[in-house]
Amino acid sequence: MWFAAGVPLTFYVWDDDSLRMTDDYAAIIGGLTVGAFVVSFFEVHFVTQGVQLSVDRKGASLRWRVSEMRFFNCLLAVYLCVWLAQLTSLSLVALWASIENHGPATWLAWYSWITAGYSLTLLFVSGVSRIVFFLVRLDPRE
């Protein structure tokens, strides 16, 4: 996660060419953010179904259920923060695009770039953790 935060900040500090909002960039980053928002919504839906199935499963220990609910609550809190950042980014990009003779808005370009990067990183980490969580469940000792 530090790598995902460090790369954009490194480019911001040491890059000679500053990132600027253009109409093409606004379209690309808007589409990427909307796509990540939709995929993350379904990711949370699948995790919710998995947690509900495991809680409803007969013989599941209380300790196992509590650990799954703790994981789910943390994941949901992170996704809610990312969704808020995505919606803010989309709103600001749409506002920027609707202004006639809009300027370069480098701060918005960086904010939308970092938001999209964190969104994709979260989707990747969530998907990998779901796969690992599923593989841990396949323990033959159960």
C-alpha cells in the first residue's frame, strides 16, 4: 500500500512535466473511476454473501463468525471511504468538464489519479484476500 501512495507522490515532487486535466484525461479517469466503483460494489456484494453463508452454516464456531464479521466490517469501512473519494472525484471532474474555458487544474488531476490508483489497488488486494480466505477455508482438518 505504501508503494501505491509513494509512486504518485514521487511523480508529483520530482516530475518536470506536471499532470494537467484535459478533456481526454477527464474522460479516461471518469470511466476508470466509474468502472472501479461498479466492480467494487459487486465485490462487496460477493463478500457479504460469503459472510452470510458462513454465519448461517451449521457447526460454525462463534470465534470463526466473529473473525469473519470483524474482517467484513473493516473491509466495508475501507470501501465506504474509497466510494466517498470516488464520488468526490467524479463530481469534481464533471464540474471541471462543464466549465467553459476550464484551466489545467493540476490538483484535480492528481486527486483523481490518486483516487483511481487507490481504487484499483483496493480491488486487487480485496480480490487476492478473498482468494486466500477461500483457500484457508479448504483446510482438510475441518
